[in-house]
Amino acid sequence: MPVSESDQTLSEIARKSEAIGIILGCLQDHWPQTIDEIAKRTQLTSVQVARRTSDMHKRGMAEPTGST
């Protein structure tokens, strides 16, 4: 059975939400951190962390530290 476009969208939203939850949990335990530090402590890649932290920044959930 083919997957509908709305199912793909919901799946993508769920993945993004899960990644944001993982990042928030990591930041609560080890704040502040760089993207690479978060990636090392989680099973996310640096690219995933960068994308989700960008989303989080737009929503007021995280602020950049200026560190790389």
C-alpha cells in the first residue's frame, strides 16, 4: 500500500519533534554545548542537530552560543 503525502508529512514532523526532544534533554543535562558536542552525546549527526537547533532558535527554544 502506498504511503500518502500526509502520512509522509506526519512522519517527518514526528522525526523532527523526536530530535528536538533529544536535543532539549541533552541541553538540560549539559548546558551550554556546541552542535558537535550535542551530536557526540546523542545518536544524532551534527547536520541533524544543526537543522533542529535552527528550528528551535526560530521558535525561541534555544539561542546560539557563538561557539563552534
